[in-house]
Amino acid sequence: MSARPSRPRGFTLLELIIASSIMFITIGMASMAFLSQNKNLQAMDMSRVASESSRDALLQLETSLRSAGWGIDPRNALDFKYLCPTAPCRDKTDGPDELVFVSRNPSYRMESNTGTCTAPSTGGGATGSCYWGNAWPVDSANLTATTPTVTITLRANQVLEKGRVVQVMCQGATKPVMLTLSARYSAGASATAVTLTPDTVDSAPYNNLTDLKADNCHGAVTASVFLVDRYRYFVATPNGSPDPWLMLDTGLDLNGTSPATGVDEADWVPIARNVVDMQVAYMVPPTGGVTNYPDANSDWIIGNSGGPEEPAYGSVTVGGTTYAPPTYSTPAADLSRFTKNEANVRGVRVTLTLRSVRTDANRGATWAGDSLDGAENRTTPVQIQGRKLYTAQTQVSLRNMESRSNFTF
């Protein structure tokens, strides 16, 4: 009986080819899925970083804009004077806009007619007013000097920086005047009397020496001094930074070195990274029966068409008629209420453009980057080599611009 021949062990060439093909196809599909997922993760990461920056920017803008004009005459709340040699200076059609406004610092408390004060500061003579926080009674003043001065007593450890704007107000919340300090003042461990000297250049409304000297009430012990906060938002790439930022300039000389007041980068406060453009539009309440609109395209929004276009400081000429800025007592239906004067602005819209934190590797080294049409009245598109672009927008109502009288608190 003969032995059965044994079958050869292993795989045939055909089986190996089929198995290898299946393996290569599986590996290829897995690699494609991995690469696709990696691309999606990179895109999501760039979007996430841009979203974080936009949230930082909008939170800061919205919070500070809601305080715009608090304790300030609406004619002076939006600042078109600071670092503005020639108007229009805030609005640009080929680059980022600037947004500048002021408000009284709210961190204070005062009580009038309280008799004997036990608070850190007292003043007001017979009124016996008590002051806490960032408010002080006037001790004395020299209003006859070429550059007038006002003396107050700082409480322990308080500091007033060079470039700080202060508001001097007479008794009864009357005749407010703003001054810009020319030097830094501080108190040590105990209360210290300081004589505040403003800048020598008489420039209304933020260094109004003329109006300060015009009435002796500013030097009376019944007068008060308050802090004013300035907010200047702009886009810049600081020295040493590879990225553009939304920056805040408060006008204060924070480090005590020259140059000061707005041109020393060491005094700038970074707000949000990778912001490449900011466009600002100002809204005036519409009304019927007015044919001379305050804006370029007759939609009651200043800065969203034509330009450069921004609200005006001071008198405005419309249709051959010159209108003075509306005051607290100007009737709501007066025609001066419908000009482009800054006192008539009731809302601000801010549109930001942000770039991705890095170039998009998925598009290749030659990709020119996203191209976005300019927001508002910007006529040139925004495009950055190899970068994705994102937008964020907010609109804030300026309720303090509705004020109808001065107040101390």
C-alpha cells in the first residue's frame, strides 16, 4: 500500500497577492481617514483659538462701552481729540479704525450734609461732605496762574498717573471741567496734599484751562475732583511680537518713562491676539421729516459707507445751517439732535477680523489666504498670506448718552 502524497504547506502566490492587496487597501483607507481627521482637528484648533481671542476682545469692548459717557457731558464722551491732530482720524477706509471714549471712574462714594465726617476725606466747608474712593474735595486752587493748579489731599497709597484726566466740578454738580495731569502724584502711608498741575496747552475739552479759570467756584472747598477713564482701542503689532493685537491705550504713563501718553508701547495693554482689523460704525436715532441726514448713505449710521466718516466734535453745518452741539437742555425735537455731532450717537457697532494662529498647512505654501471684503466702509479687502480669517461683531447701546443733567453720583 503506497503512502498518500502530502499536501504542500503555506500559501499560494495568488493567496499572498490577494491578502497583500487587502492589507494595503486597509492601511491606505486608515491613513486617509487619519489624515482627514488630522486636517479637521487642525481646522477646529485654529477656529477655537480665534474664537477665544474674539471672546476676549468682545467682552472687553462691550463692558467698557457700556460705561462710555457715564458722568461726562455727551458732547465729550466720544473722544475725537486725543492723538487726533486732524479730523477725521479714527475712521479709515484702507486699514483698522480706532475707538476712543471716556467715562468718569465710578469707584467712589460721597455723602453730603452729613455733619462731622469720619471718612478718609472731608470737605465742602459747611456742607460737611464725606468722600470715599476716587473722589476728593478741593482744598484750594490757583486759578490766576497761566497754568492753573488745584490742590487736593490724596488718601494713603493713592496714585494719580501722568496723563490722567480728572474732572473738577463745582458744588451742586455744576460747571464740570476736565484736566489732563502733567505729572505723577502719589501718597505714602498717610494722607498727602498734592497740587495738581495740568498740561500747559489749553485744549478743550480734556484740558480745558480756560473754563477752569473762568469761575472761582472751581477753587472753592465745595468743589470736587473725580477721575476720568479713557479707553483707546486700536490694532497694532507691538515691538517684539510676531502677532497683531487689539490694544488698549488708557492715556496713562504707567511706567514713568518717555515718551508718554499714548506713544510709549510699554504703556499699552494687550487685549486680544491675532486681531488684524477693527471697523467701527456709530448709530444716530432716526427720525422722520429730516432730509439732511447725518451720514453718507442716509441710513443714520455713521462710518458704514463712504468716508473716512466719523462723528464730529463741535458745531456741525448741515444744508448751509450751522448747529451747535446739543446740550443737556436741548429739546429732543431740536434739529441739532439729528446732526453727526458725537452727542447724538446712541450706539456703536464694532466688527473685528481675526487671523488663524498659524498658516493653514492643508492649503499649501503658495495659498494666498482667505480674502474678506472690508467691513463697514473699508474699501480694501483683508487678506494675509496662508492664513484663515474669522469675523466677530458686537453692537452696544450707549445709554449714558441719554443723560439730561450733570450729577455727582
